[in-house]
Amino acid sequence: MKSAVVIFPGSNRDRDMIAALTKIFGRRPVTVWHMEPDLPDGDLVVLPGGFSYGDYLRSGAIAARSPVMRAVATRAAAGVAVLGICNGFQILCEAGILPGVLMRNASLRFICRETNLKVETNDSVFTRLYRKGEVIRSPVAHGDGNYRADTSTLAALRDEDRIAFRYCDASGRVAEATNLNGSADNIAGILNGQRNVLGMMPHPEDLIEPEQGGTDGRRLFESLLSAVGVAA
């Protein structure tokens, strides 16, 4: 499976993503500097976590105007899988590829810990190997993970089964008490209308092997492999 990781000034989780993709896909992804006007042919484009442009103005707002993002939008519209993790999710929203925006955490504090996620849909190339309603673990590390959108957008996400993950407790309960950053509807990740773009705040790439404390994130990448007909 051919993949590419886009790197922006301030990206700091690109190495984690490259390591995960190399281990699971069996080949190293191509790295693309944000000033490049085009992307190599492939099956997956990843926008990794970090602090692009130091999170000045708004998280992801400056990076969303980078030349490469026109190519990302074109690939997404053509059906290529696009994954945005943490800062990558923020960039996808600021670029208009995904709806909504990521604001400061409700606590106004940076959150760095493990959390529980409820898999809300397995109808996507990213989640097909999970069970709907399954509870998985994933690390989070963000200060601006508070997902906000207007009422009609939130209704569309729910009605069209485009909420990929919600913050929950170990039993799968979704409630205000399990909402670690204040996101509307406990949203941790969403899909676009074509279901080929996923943005999420948690970091599945950091929980793919037992040495990391678990493998709950691994099936997201194995789902992508299975979607293109490659055995995991």
C-alpha cells in the first residue's frame, strides 16, 4: 500500500506516523514537504499531529493555506483516503475538507493521557475492522481538541453516520463526564460525506504494538490495507 505523510513546519508526530505505516504496510511512506504543489500517486495521504506554524492564529489555520493542501483536497475529492490526526484534523477542518472547527479545550489545559473511544461506525475504509459500539483505547495529546460545529452540521454528521469515534468510559458510556475536552456530542473523529476522509484528535499510531501498551490503534491501519485488498 502506497502512502504519503505531509510535513508542515512544527509537525512533531510525523516520525510516529512514518514508523507505524512502515511497520503495518511493509513499506515506508513518502514524505512530502508542505510547500510542494503536488502529491505522489498512492492509496493514502496522512496529515500528522504537531503544532504547525506554532498554532498561531488558530490551530491549523496557516497550514491549511499551504500549497500542498490544494493537492490534498483534489485527492480527497477523487476518493483517495485522507487521514488527519490531531493537528492534521485541525488542518482538514480549516481547509474546509471536513466541517466544523477545533477550539481550545474546555478546561483551557493541554491534555496528554490515554482515553477510551466508542467506535460509532464501521462503515468506512478506516474503521471496517472494528465492531460498531466497540470501546478502544487511544492516547491523546492536544490543547485544541474541542470540536465545534453548527446545529445543522452536527445533525448531518449524526444522520449520515459520519461520527467515527466518541469519547466514552471503559463501558462505552458517552456522557458529559467522559468528554475530556468539551467537544460537541463527545466527538473524537468524523468522516466526510464520501467517507474517505477521517479526522480525529486521538493518536492511533501510538498504540499499535504490545510494547506501546496495546494494539487498539492497529486495526485502523489494517482496515485501510483490507480496503485495498492487501492482507494485514
